[in-house]
Amino acid sequence: MESPAESSSKYLSADERRAVTVEAVVALAAERNPSEITTAAIAARMGLTQGAIFRHFPTKDSILQSVLDWVSERLLTRVDRAAQTQTSPLKALEAVFLAHVGFIAEHPGAPRMLLAELQKAGDTVSKRMVTTLMGSYRERLVWLLERGMEAGEVDPALDIEAAATLYIGMIQGLVLQSLASGEPARLLRDAPPAFGIYLKGVARVR
């Protein structure tokens, strides 16, 4: 006999079913070690059987890769939209920063998934997906800093690569502190003053 969730899922398209599964994994990652999330746990969270999960994902790895795709697509889309709301490169950089921490506050399981993959030994498809995301994100930061330098907003002597590294490290530090405290919303409180300090270090003194 089908569970109510399985019965209702008949009205979802295959893409919608996969999306709901991915969102369930991200939610679970906020509550437990991502490496301990089993297909049984995912199925239980959704009120489905494991068989129902595997009708849409051939393997557990394919679920993980779909989760990483979900995180990458949504994070990059959000920061790109945030950047486009500003004409000033430094204002755009700040908008990207706040959009990023806002995404993490809404989906605290996302950074836990990324960190878990980076800690794994060896070269895996999932690990390459995370490093590709980080590279794409970094390219956006470098581009904004370069535009800021051209616009006279950024210190012309700034080491842009180092500034991009510091920016990423700042977000990672805020994430680790929020994970340690168990308060994802702490990001939203701590992010603006942290960016203010960063801005003083990269902005051109007039």
C-alpha cells in the first residue's frame, strides 16, 4: 500500500520530485553530519519508501550531485541578481556578500554539505563540483574588484587575488561561527559590520 506522501507525489513531475528530494537532503544536512545522511533517512523525512527515492535517482551519489547542483545554481543566481541591483562595484560586492550570507542563513545545510565534500580524501565528482563552484564564485569577486579599481573605488595598489581570498575567508569564518553557536541567524547580525571592516581595507582613500 502506498503512503499518503507517495500517493500525493503522483501529481508531481519527475523534476519536481527530484527537487523536493534535494531540498529534503539540504534540510537534513542542517540537522546532522552530511556523511551520515542515508537514503533511508531521506525517505523517512519525505514519508516515502527508499524504492520511491531510487525511482528518480539511480544511486546515492547521484542524489549528492543533484544537491550540489542545486546549491551552486541557487547561490550563483542569487549573488548575480544582487550584484545587478548596484551600479557601484563596491556596493555590488557588498550586495553579493549579504546575499550570500542570507542564502546560508536560509539553508544552513548547504555549507555543511560543501565542507563535508572538501574534507573527503581523493578526487571525486562531488569534490570537483564544489571546487568548480568556488572557482566560479571567486571569478565574480575578482571581476568586481577589478571594476572597482577601474572606477576609482578600490585602492589601485590592492592585491586583488589576496582580497578575493580574504573575502571568501571572511564568509567561511562567519559560517563556522554560526555552526559552532547553532544560530544560523547570527550570520545576518555579524555580516554587515564584518564587511564594513573589509571595505576599509580595499577601498581607495580619498
